[in-house]
Amino acid sequence: MPSFDPSILQSGQYHDWLVQGFILSLQLTAASFVVALPLGAIVALMRTSAVAPLRAIGAVIVESIRNVPLLAHLLFWYFAFPELLPDAAREFLYAHNPEAVCAVVALSLYSGVHMAEDIRSGIRAVPASQVEAARSVGLGRFAAVRLVLLPQAFRASVPPLLSQTVNLWKDTSVATVIGAAEMMYQAARVETASFRSAEAFTFATLAYLTVSLLISLAAHLYQRRFPVRPA
Amino acid sequence: MLELIDTYWLYFLVGQYPDGPLGGLALTVLLSFGALLLAMPFGLLLGVARVSTRRSIRWPVATLVQLVRAVPLLLVVFWVYFFLPAVTGVKTGQATTMLMVLVLFDGVYLAEIVAAGIRALPKGQLESARSLGLSYPQALRLVVLPQTLRNGLPSIVSQLVSTIKATSLGYIIGLSEVSFIATQVNTLVFTQAVEVYLILALTYFILCFGLSRLAFLLERRMARAS
Amino acid sequence: MIVLDKVNKFYGDYHALVDISERVEKNEVVVVCGPSGSGKSTLIRTLNRLEEIDGGTISIDGRDIHARGLDVDRLRAGIGFVFQHFNLFPHLTVLENCTLAPVNLKRASLKEAREYALDLLQQVGLAHKRDAYPNALSGGQQQRVAIARALAMRPPIMLFDEPTSALDPEMVGEVLGVMRSLAHQGMTMVCVTHEMGFAREVADRIVFMSEGEILERAKPEDFFTNPQTPRAQQFLADRRRE
């Protein structure tokens, strides 16, 4: 076995490929997060709504997305969905980085429903008596939710949401299946070109580990600084 | 859509078997169940180690768990499929690679379920078992773990659902699991991508949602029994 | 049979057991009582090493139970312990609860263990529940099974840690009845309990504890009619008011 040569990781073409992959992975994560979080909040509110049809729709959204693997979502959005578009829209998509766009769509939906469940459990963690107490001092329904329920729900939701963000970061690796040139794609590309699997995969491992551990550290610090104080 | 199903249902179900290795939905299911089963002893051992009073046992396991959870499953698949043969000289097949990686991941997640279950069990259970004269290993085997596994059954079923979804990653190294077969069919047919992938999604949905409901019912039944 | 000599225990800075010295002879029934937090449960749990001590010695049958190399499991197999919250094994039937230890510790074959267990269950009045699971039994029934389970190991000593404190009042009597007949059979017993009626009737000796120390030891009649220390007097006055 050829010896480990870290120099290829520090400069040169392979290094550039790997760094580009790392950057795209980060971009995919950020873009998907920005869409997933509001989406998750909306679905969570639907699932905890007093209106039964809204609750049902929310449940259907969550279950239909959650029970299908991310890879299958990616395949659908990349291979199947464009067929449903009118020709002009399809041409537009194909001209503007369809791999990344479809990846973000799939990742946003997949992550979004998981975040919805985390936010929902955060809402459920706040005892109903809290809202009752808020109404008893005269707060209207909307104000009670805004001032008493959501702040507490938010604090309870942050740790699982950060954990979900780590999952999102790791899930961007699956986008390689539709050809998005993120970290795993580039690592495999380096391996094929140079047979230096150890160096390429070490780079990827360190990249994933660092970001995962940073996010986990953030979660840990948040929990220390803003502990959940049960009512 | 119906003629699509009519033509390709067998291929979708078992891949090229018997003219080739098993594939399709059968492979997905077998691989998932097999991985979870094989991971059970591993998960039990790690889980017990997670709650050990001795730091020298607890910390290495905690570190392993943290590491495995911080990297994508696909990355580990790549390590095993591309790197390991260079070191050991033995080329592992796609199915074997996926099985090994899934057993690792399932073992780690099962360890967390087992550890949580052991911690959640009332202290008095272990105390009364030890008071009768049973040793710690005996108390674990006869009193703590049977209850932990029973209480953790809904979580274990959820882990099975995760495993089924994870088998899809075998696609990327060319394993003929159900997603790969779907794409093969799509390439053959070419004009019915939407139907093909909707069927794929539906298949996963029925399997995973069905198992999730089972987990939910189990949890309800256990809550009522206590 | 049980000898405690200057036993001390600390929880951090808190002195939970202070210079405890006491003897329990064979066939004696000793009741340990006192206000909450007096250390009575802690004390009884040190006897089978569910709690460890920080100073002093405890000997059972002449052997130091903290001696190096002593098999703790073997020690515990020779002592029956009944918990306040019963702690029956919910995944096993009543009969299986009683045969688990004897069979797995190779004290008896399954057949012998079953026979003896059924005999014990008969004595506590629950032979008809042998295939039931603990969650189908009332508290009083569960505690009686717990006593049978402890007796199945044929221990020469039985320890009871507030056996009736978690029971509804109407079930206290059935458990005390079992304990009473056990005492009449000559079992060496140490009971931590609030049941003063039981203590009066069955105990050979009362040991009164407060704040980690043994303040009084006396025969039941003496203790109840003529407590020596103000703490004991206060304690009995409170009990009478209940």
C-alpha cells in the first residue's frame, strides 16, 4: 500500500477539488436549512392546530416525506419532477445547476419535516396549563401563544433542531447520487483519478467531523446557557 | 402505469434472481433485517458498557458513539468499499460492505437505546436482583436486559425503519437494492420516470409507515399495560 | 449473629450513621424505628452491602462482611431483603419470581425450586396466583410475594426495609400477618417499620434511632411505656396522635 501523502490535501488539483466539494456541501446545508426551518415551523403549527383538517394535512405531509429515504427523494426530484414541468421551465432548470437545485429541494423537504417534529415536541413539552394561565391573566389567544408558549417551546426545540442540523449536514453527502459535486462526489473523483483513497477520505472525514462537532458543541453550549426550566 | 408494473414487478421485487444475485425489494428487506439482527448483540454489549461505572469502559464507547454519529453513513461505506480492500487485500462485495456498515451504525444506535433503557429502569430492580445474591452479569441477563429490550421495542422498530432507508445508499456503490432497480427500470423505459419513482416512493412508504405504526401501537400497548 | 461495631457512614459531609454498635442474636426480632431521616433505612441497607460504610465493622456469623476477597453475592444470597416498593420482576410470573434466584444460583433444580416456592406461596396465601404477573396483583399481594421470593433462598436472616409504608392501610395487615408468623417460626429478623402495633407484639427488642445515632434500646413494653430520651418521647407522642 502506498504511503499516506498529506501533501495532496494541502495544495494542487486534488486539493482544489476537495475544497470545492466542501464548499458546495456547506452551501447545500445552508440553503436547505433556510428553507427547512420555516417549513418545519409551519408544518409543526399545522400539526398542533385546533383545526382537524390542518392537523390531518400536516400529518400526511410529515409521514409521506419521512417514510421515504432521502436518496429516493433525490432521484424523484432530479429524474421525475422535471418531466412534470412545462418545457420552458424545464429548460430553465437544466441551464441553472439542476443537481444543486434538486438537491436543495429534496434536502429542504426531508429536513423540514424532521424539524417540524422537533418543533412539535418542543410545543408539546410546554404544559397546557401555561397557556391557560396566560389566558387567565387576560392575554388573548395569539398573545398567549406568542409570549408564553413559543418562547418556552423554542428553548426546548433548539437542542433537537441543532441535532437535526447535524443530520442535514451529513445528508448532503447523499446528493452525490444525482451528480451534485459536493464533498463525497469530489472524494470519489479524487480516488478514481489518483487511487489515493485514504487521503481523499481522510479529508472528507475531517471535514464532516469538524462541522458536526462544532454544531454539537453549539448545542451543548446553548443548553448550558439556556437550560430548559420545567414549569 | 399498470403495464409498467405488470412488466417489471418481478425485477423490482427480486432483481436478477435466480439469474444473478438477489436484488430489489427482497434484498432491501433482507439486508435491513439481517443488519439489525446481527447488530443486536453488538448493541447490547455497547449499551451495557455505556452505563458501566468504570470510566475506562464508558469513555471509549462514548467516543465511538460520538464519532459514528458525526460522520455520514455514506462516508463509512466509501471507506469500507474503496479503502479496506487496499489494506486487507480482500475485496468485499457491495452487499457485504453495506451489511458491515449497517451493523456498525445499528449497533451504535441500538447501544443508545439499550443504555437509555437501562437508565430508565427503576433502581430497585437491580437492587432486588442483587439482594437475592445474583451477580451483576446475572442480574443484567435475567432481570435488567429482558425488561430493557421489551421497553425499548418501539425504538428498536424505529431503528429498523431507519435501516431500511439507509440500505438505499447501496445504490451509490452499485448494489442492486430497490432504488437501484427502479433507476434501471427508468433507464429501460425512459418515458415514465414519474410513475417509476412514485412507485418506488410508495413501496418505501408502505414498508416504513407500516412498521412505524407497529412501533406506535406497541408503545401504546405497553403504556396501557403498566 | 449480626454484630455492628462503631459503624460510620457519610454522604459527602453529611454524617448519616454515627458510631453505630449493636448486636442481633439468632432468632431475635429487632425493630428499628425513628423519625424520617434518622438513618434507619441506611443502616439496614449496610447489612447486605447495598450501601457501603466508611468506618467500623459489620460481622455476620462471625465473618467480617467487608473482608477482602469476600464474595458479596454469596453474602447476599444468605440474607433475605424485603423492599418498601416490593421490586418484583414484572416480566416474570409470581412463581418465576420466586424460582429465579435459587435456580440460577444453582441452589436447587427447577423442580425442587418450584415445589419449595409453591410451599412458600401457600404459606403467604398466594399459591393460587402463581401464574399471575405482578402488575395483576395488589400492593399487599405483591409484598407477600416479595417475602416468599426472599424466603425461597432459605436465608437464616431476613431484613425488612419499611415493608408496609407503600401500602394502602387495608393491606398492611396481611403483610404484617406474614411477618408475624415468620417471627413465630424463629426467623432472625431486623425490621425498619413505623408499625408500632407490630413492634409491640412481635419484637424482642426496639432500637430507636435519630439523626444517625442509636438513642435507645429496650424491650417493647419498656420502650413504649417508658421512653428514656426526649426524642423518643416526642416520637411516640407523634405516633399516638396519628
